[in-house]
Amino acid sequence: MKDYGTAKSSIKPEEIVIDEYSVWVKTDITQTADGWEYHLEKYTKEEYIKMSNEQNQKTQADLEYLAMMTEVELE
């Protein structure tokens, strides 16, 4: 991953753009008087897939925990 920091644009940016080699992720998108400002990071496709899988696994574990806690509270 390469962190480009704050970037600016005259048009509203898409949150995720995928090109032939990379995945460009724009976060903290805000409109300014001059256009748009956002935080820009570039991932290889492999890095982005790995990061997405890790986030999905954490979300799944969190959901399983919540389901378990809900069952305990209902008893």
C-alpha cells in the first residue's frame, strides 16, 4: 500500500477505482470551496483482496459473537 495523503479534485471522486494493476481508495471525501478533498491510498490488487478478506472475516466473527450473545440473553 502506498499512502498519498491528502489529494484534491475539481470533481467528486469515486470512492474506489480499479485499474489494470491497482486499486485506488479515496476516504474522508469532503467538499471544499475549490472542489473536493480526500485521503488517497493505492493498493495492489493482491493487497486489496487480502485486506478485504481480513475485514470480512472480522465482520463474520463479530456477527457470530453478536448472535451468540443474543441467544444467551433470550434464554
